[in-house]
Amino acid sequence: MVNRNYKFEKRQKDLAKQKKKEEKMQRKMTRKQSDDQDGQPDNDPGDDSDEQAPADKDEES
């Protein structure tokens, strides 16, 4: 009967987990970069809302 090599199995499992984690991180970085490029024009309407906020504060005083 053949003995199982648990260290080898564990090492292979750990390498698979690490590879999967790295791939996931790479996908997140790619998504973040594409969101940053797409998000730049969307920031302009947000600047308009900041200008309205001080006007609201003046009305409350």
C-alpha cells in the first residue's frame, strides 16, 4: 500500500490558493483602473453639488 504524501498535497493546495488569490487581486486592480478612467467625467457633477451645500448652510443661519 502506498503512503500518502500529505506535505506535497498541502503544498499543492497552498499554491493553488495563492494563485487564485493573486488572480483575484489582479482582476480587482484591472477593474479599479478601468473605473478610475471611466469615473473622471462623473466627478464633474459631484463638484456642482459641493457648491450648493454652502448655500444651504447660509439659509439655515
